[in-house]
Amino acid sequence: MWTRQRKKRNTGALIVPAISAAFLSYFGFHAFHGEYGIYSKYRLETRVAALEADLAKVQAERTRLEQRLSLLNDGSLEKDMLDEHARRALNMALGDEVIIMRQRSNDRGQ
């Protein structure tokens, strides 16, 4: 009868820890860099801060425009606002007026 003698190897004992290490490193990487990971949270917070700053600017501009618009409402029509808009629309001025030409800025909405 033939007997086979095998040399005892420790490679079998390393398979489970190697698979566990690969599994943990994969999920650890995606927990930090993934779409919903820790790093994405910081990017989202910076984007929220930038958008809130833009929102504050837009709200201030809207408030300014609403104040100007309230001067043109039917109940409280300001003569100066009416005169200003009429002169701007007709591109006319009186002979004794001094006209100062200035460049319009696009961000003011005029």
C-alpha cells in the first residue's frame, strides 16, 4: 500500500485574512471616496455655502427691484420715477439739463 505524505503548508490559513483585508479595503475606500462618502459630504458643504451666498445676492437684488417697482405702482406713482423712465425710453432731455452718460452694468438689471 502506498501512502502519500504531504508537507503541511500554511497558505490555507492566509486565504481568509487576505479575502477579509480585500473586502475591508474595498468598502473602506468607497466609504471615503464614494458618491455618498465622507469626502463627498465636504464637497457638498462647500457647494451649499457657495449657493447660499448666491442666494443672498439674488435676494438682495430682488428686494432692490421690488422697491423700485413699488414706486411705479398705480396707487403711489412717483413723478420722478415716471419722468426718469419716460426720458430713458424716449431718449430725450430738456435744453437746460446736464446729462451725464455712464456705462450700464449688466449685473444691475437696468
